[in-house]
Amino acid sequence: MRKVLVVGAGQAGLQLALGLVGRDYDVTVMSARTPEEIRAGRVTSTQCMFGPALQHERDLELNLWEERTPRVEGLGLSVGAPTDDGGWQRALNWLGLLDDHAQSVDQRVKMAGWLELLEDRGGRVVYHGVTTSDLDALTARYDLVLVAAGKGELVEAFHRDPGRSPYRTPQRVLSVAYVHGMAPRPEHPDVRAVRFNAVPGVGELFAIPGFTLSGPCDILFFEGLPGGPLDCWDDRPGPDEHLDRFLSLVREYVPWEYERCGEVELTDPKATLTGAYAPVVRKPVGVLPSGGRVLGMADVVVANDPLTGQGSNNAARCAASYLDSILARGDRPFDEAWMHEAFEAYWESARHATHWTNAMLQPPPEHVMRIFGTAPEVPEVARRFVNCFADPSDLEKWFFDPELADRYLTSVTRG
């Protein structure tokens, strides 16, 4: 029986570990926190997983919360414009429907549950933080070691890939609040949707229906331009002050969403988060001091800004792709050449999300604004764009290139 060590207990690491246990591999996961500590900890993400990523979970019977989690049926886009009195109003507003529903489960719920599920299914979990020297001593005991912990010392073993990483500094300052009591959008009260609000020169606000420790909720998520008015979290305020400040920013810059927030309250005292990081693609193979090789996965090797909501989806894609590569390897060694091949197989899908996210971090070019401006009048345009959150590869065919965009818009508006 082949022995595999996965360091890190997030979406990618646990999904892969559970997939391998189901194929009779001897799997050990190292987690820095126990399920109880995860549930009692701070929120860690703003995940919204779309159809294909959710299907990866269903294939492994990991969709433990699907029946209790709100179904996200669409995505709405609003673009703000300044008013004469110095405020903001919506200059553009539309909703596109998803072909398959999306869902967002608080990772405190999911990762704690999956750790317990892994042990129930015969996997081994070691609850201990891991340093580079710890990992160096462990590699000889396993046929394959994967690093799925996207933060901390271990990431330093994976070098930045400059050809795939256009940014060296954070492009957004992030702030999050999980809340109860948010009202539905008046124009589609019966359709749960992610709301994507862009305020030029300021940043973006997302509102995501989700499921947390206390049940259904909404996740409010600001992405602020560095140095701008949303870059105001260096003092790390406490939970109540965080929510008050967050809502005051919503009232000032996204007043049409503030109308929904009259009764909101935090879901729990650990339901806020702030931070920033530079988007990066790293080389997939880490070399340890002894010369041992380890394979990075998910955020370790492809860490996109959360602007397009691809983080958890990429993690699920990475776990599914690596599972296929591991199973196809059979009894042959997991050498460095194979590690590079496994990553490139994953990159074939991840590159589309990376291209899209990096492009959306810049002001939209004129042809993209034409796409967004056409969507309210032509539902097919709205539908195609929002379904690219599930399959970003479709964007290459019509979204990035002005000529392709014009050709597509002409085809759907003719007559």
C-alpha cells in the first residue's frame, strides 16, 4: 500500500486525502488544529463553490452540508458611479442565472467535519504544526509528500514563478464579515445570488449567501484598492467595531446594498477577517535541506486574489487533478519529473482562472464595459458571463480579446 503524507487540512489537502483513502492508499494528514479548535476559531475565507467544484465533492461523498446550505442560483453585477453631491449610485445593475447552483460552506464547518470524516474512513490525522525541518525528516517515510498549507514557513520552499506572476504586491486589501439578518435584494427577492458591486477607484463589495456554524448566513466581503478608503484595517478592530466600520463603508460607497443591512448582526464573535496578499504562482516542487522533494498544491502553488471567487474552486480542481495523476502513476515512483507533470496537468485548468483574476484586478477595458453594458438587455450575455465563474476557460473564446468580444456581441444582438 502506497503511503502519502498531506501537510495542511484545507479544501485541497482534505479532498485529496479523502479521495486517496477511498482508493486504499495509506494516507496521513498533518493539521495544525483539531476540529474543535477549527470550529472555535476565526473565519478563514469567503468561498463560493460552483457546479464543477461541488461535483468533485459529490463524487467522493463529501457534500455533507448540501441540503442545509442555501443554493446560489445566480450572480448580480452592479457598477457604481459618483453623484453630484459626492455620493454613489448604481449606473449598471443586472442578474445572470447559473446553469448549476453554487454554494458556500464556512470552512470552519467543512474542514472540521472532513477531518473527522477522514478518520472515520480510515485515514490518519496528526494534529501538530509542521516546520521545514520537521518535514525534512518525514519525507523518507512516505512515497509522496504534498504541501497544502498555503501560509507559513513551508511555503518558502516553493519559489515564485516570475513568468506566471505579474504582481509582487497585494492588489486589494480584504475585509470580511459573516452576518445574519441581511434582507434579500428587492429586484429578485426569490433568487439567491452572489452580488458583485464594483465602485471605480474604490474597490468591490461582494454579498454571498452561505452556511456557517449557526446556519444560513450572508458573507459580506470588501476588496479595497491599497491606499484607498477601504484600506482602513491596520488597527485590526474587534468584532463589533469591525462590523460598525464595515457597514459605514457600505453606507457610503455601496448605499444600494446598505438598504439590505438594517438588521444585520455578526454570526459569532469570530466572524470577521482582514488581510492582504500578493497574487502569485510558484514552482510546484519544493526542495528540502536534505534534497527531498515535495509537491505543492492549491494556494501553495497558485494563489489568486479572491476577486473572482476562484480560490476554493481551484483547490477542488487541484485535488481532483492530483488524484487522477496519482492513480494513473500506479506503482511507479513519484519523482520530480512526475511532480512537474502533475502540476502542469492542473495548471491547464488553473491558468484560465489566473488569467481572468489578474485581468479583473485592473480597470476594465472598453470592450469589457460593452459586455457588461449589454448584459441587462441581452440575458444570454449575463448568463454566459456568470457561468464563467464555474468554467473560466470559456472566457478565452469571447471576453479578453476586443475583436472576439465584438463578434460575440454582434451575434447575440443581431436582429
